[in-house]
Amino acid sequence: MASIWTHPTLGRFEYSFNGFSGLVDVPAFKAFSYDTGCHNARRSTGKHGLTLEVAGKHELPSLPVVELAETVFANQSALVTAIVRALWDDFNGRGPASRMWWHGKLDDVAKSFAYAKLPRANGPDDLLAGLRVNAILVRRGFPAYEHEQPLVEIDFHAVFEEEHGVGVLTDGTSVLGTGYSLEVTPFGYKPLQRPKNPFA
């Protein structure tokens, strides 16, 4: 199998575990300016890891996965705005229910900002100071959701969720889900139910 894959605009990627990973430049994501204080997660320089998920180790990234990554890069500035607005609505109990502890809990989120000595968040843009992009993952899809279309998960270090981190799902233009990093699913998503084993 090919362990190295190169895209003309996205750059060079190396296969690891479940996809092809590489370092990419996403300058608009520097707006997420949280400095965790950890040596490997200081304030963003705009360079972040991107993983393109594949079905198996003998496959290269599919065209839909690659096109979705390109959409994210083309819309990166608009995505910054969409993400903080979606989280702000979530904290204020508006919009699709994320089913996360922070839904409708703006005061609890504000306590995290205060503890980290960050200004209180009084609007969506104020959330930028409490978020830092950790990784970008183009997932191949979710069974039984929109014909398993690929979605992008952008994972964050977050001042209000230091234990699990925060994951945001997007189609490259809008936010389709919020939750814990690597556990986030689309709003309203219901996994396929496995048939019961009649012999159990």
C-alpha cells in the first residue's frame, strides 16, 4: 500500500492508523486563540494536523473526503464565525440540542473563563479566547445519516471542557453537531439499531 499520499494543494500526508495525516496551514483558525499553557498546545500559529479518514489501509482518500477538506479550507473564515455562533447558541439553550452538559449553561461556561483569567464571554466572538484547534478530521460518514456523507470534525482544546475537549461537526459551511472530541455526532443522530440476537 502507499504510505505517502500527496495532494496538489493540501500537501503531503502519511498513513497512520485510520487515515492519511499531515500538517496544514489554516490561517483563519489562528482566531481561536486559547493558550493551554502546555508546550504542545500554545496559542495557534495556524498550522494544524489534518487527517483524511479511509476505509482501510489499502485505500487512498476518496474524492468526496478530499473535496470536503477543500471546502473547509475555502470557507475557513466563515467557519470560524459559524462555530462560535453555534456554541454561543448552545450555551444559551438555543438551536439544536447538543445533549451536552453545557447546553443552556452559559453561567457555568463563564465560570471556566473566569477561572482561567479570561474575560467573560458576552457574545460569540468572545469565545475565541477560550478555544484552540487541536486537530481536523475528515470522517467518512455516520451510518444511517444522510447516506453516510463525509463530515469534518474540528477538535478543540477548550477552557470550559479541559478533560474531553470539544468536537464540532461541519459540512464545510455550517455546524451540524457539537460534543466531546472524537465522540461528537450530528444533531439528532440516532445510530443504527443492531437486530436482537434471538439466541441470547
